[in-house]
Amino acid sequence: MYIELKHLRTIRAIHQAGGLARAAEMLNMTQSALSHQVAGLEDQAAMELFVRRSKPMRLSAAGMRMLRAADRILPEIDAMEEEFRALRAGKTGRLFITLECHACFDWLFPVLEQFRHAWPEVEVDIRAGLAFDAMPALNREEVDLVITADPQPLPGISFAPLFDYHPTFVAAAANPLAGKPFILAEDLRDQVLITYPVSRDRLDVFTELLTPARVEPRAHRTAELTAVILMLVGSGRGVSVLPDWVLRQVRRNPDYITRPLGLPPALKRMHAATREEDAARPFVAHFLRLARVEAVKLQRD
């Protein structure tokens, strides 16, 4: 079976569009040409890749297998192409970063490690101390990029989406809430809530659940490090809400349970904020590409 990158892009486009006509527009080709390509691919596979009787058009089991391959391979190819373009550009510059996401350091460090190899002459720094006054610092050119889950319409500031994540409840396996399929605000009224030491408007558990419902936990304590929060949670000292990528390891640990936050489950999107004049700079675009690829890896693990 001979698979080309265009086949993987076709599978992904049809899955996203839910039909051939919209997918053809996305791929800038005629519907007839797209149908011919799909037919040829199914001939090679000797099985159907789509369930055509459904609306919207959905993938068969074989098609889902190819989609998983596309989701794994295409971001890597895109990142490699972007890295080559970045290397050819050969420009220097400065990228000072600050975060409004306290849990993002584990995700950010692998991105920076790849970035420094591609752009060795770009000065990179993390300005953690500015995290609580990030947007004014961006305007004052004290930092060049802000990682945030709360984009705001600000003049001269561009917000680029990075990845979606689910704020997820975590507790010790013996916690009474372990028997619930999802967590609502009232469930936390009798719990000790452990969070990072940041303001409530930067904590998903408050913005997405507790504050709209006007519910307060029994007690609220803070810890600087994710590892400390998880240690306290595992020992039954409290519960927490953390991004799903942070909890990928404890999901397989019998000492913990994780549950969706709210119904439907809360969904947030992380963004990178830059000044508009910097958004198109090659090394900034490359950083954003690497950030998205690393997010795919984390969510796949």
C-alpha cells in the first residue's frame, strides 16, 4: 500500500469537514478529483475508509486508523518544514516569554529546547516574575510573548491559538467523589481545594465552575509546584483541578482518580499573545509551530 502525505491530508480534511464538497474547498481541489483520490486510496487499502451512508460523512475503523497516523505524522512534517524555513531565514532577535499558565512550564521547556537549536542566535528568556501583569508588560516591550488562556481584545496585540485542553478534577482514589462520573460545583463545597498560588481569575476551577455557581470550597490552600499538589492530593489532603496534560501520568496510578469538570466537560484554549508587528517574524512563527506540535505529543501520551 503506497501512502503519500496528500492522502493523510485528505483523510484529515474529510474528517474535519464531514463531507467531500467542503473538504475539496479546504484542499483547493475539485470534488471530482477528491472523490477519485479517495477511491484510489480505498482500492489500495482494499476496504472502505468512510461510511458514506452517514451524514456528516464519517470514518470507518480503517479510516480512523489512518486519521491517527495523519495526526501523528503531519504535525511533524509541518514542524520540519517550518524549521527549515526558519533556518534559511537566518535572523536573530529576542524572545522574552512570560506565562499566565502556572502549569505550562513542563510543556514549555521541551519547546524551548527545540527552539534554541533552530535559532541559536535568538536571545530567549522566561520572565516569570511578570506573569501577573503580563499584558501591560507585553505592550511596554518588556516581554515579547505571553502564554495565556484568557485572550482579550487589545489594540496592537495578536492572539494565536495553540491548543485546547480540559481542566480536569483529580483526587485520591479513596475520596467520596471517586464514585461520580463528573464533578459539579456543589461537589466541591465540602472539599479542601489545592491550587497554584495565583488569583482566582487565573484558575480554571473558579472561572469555569465555582465562581459562576457562587460556591466556595470548605477550604483553599496553595502550593507552588505541580508535584507538591499531586503529592498532597494523593495523600488525601485535598483535591485539585489541573490541565489534562498535567495528569497524563497519574491517570494510570491507582492512588488517584480523575474526572471531567462539569457537564459538558469544560474546554479551554491556550493562546500565545504577541505584538502585532512581531507575529509574522520567522522565529516567532516557528516557536508557535513547535508549541502546537509539542501539545499534540502531550495529548497523545
